[in-house]
Amino acid sequence: MIGIDLIKIDRMKRFIERFGDRGLHKFLSSSEIALLKSPRNAAGFWAAKEACAKALGCGIGHECGFHDIVISKTLKGAPQIFLSQKVSEYFKIRDIALSITHDGDYAIAVVALESNIKGN
């Protein structure tokens, strides 16, 4: 399955200005926040988590929350995505990949995943 999400970077900038770290902690872990350099990065992480939930076919909610999806970076700075054990087992995830890009005013993320569940 594939999921994609797009977010206007200025929307994330206003969110951070209004709610600060408390707002970031609603959808990011401390280790993810430590990777942020700008609202641009935060927007990319938001898009990645939304795209992942769409690829799972459930959206953000009871079956998969923001903190069940973890974004990190490789030594070369490429984004990586991991799922909590609960979500990985529930959806029988075999493999998952993430791409994040930024262009002008927008951040876009695509998540592709393989599952052992028929129909995924």
C-alpha cells in the first residue's frame, strides 16, 4: 500500500508559534524533536506520519497513533520510518519505506509498505 500527504509549511510554522514544544510533543517524540531544524522539517515529519496512516488504511486514531510511527534519519540524513511493535504486528508489516520532499511552500511525504494481510 501507498500513502501520501502534503502540508503547507506555513501551517506548521503557525502551529509551532502558537503551541511550541507542547504542540510538537502531541505528534513527535523527544528524539524526533531533536532532529528538527525548522518548521520545514516538522512539516515533513507531520506529512510522513499522515502518509503512513493512510498507507495502513486507518488514519491516525485508535489503531495507529502519532507516537506509533517513529521517524529517524540515516547517517547520510535520509529519513527512515519505523512502527511500534503493536502496529507492526496488528497490520503484519513486512517492509516500510519513506520519502520526504520540500518544494517552495510545501512538504510532501510518501510511504510505501508491504503487509501479509490480503488486500494490502
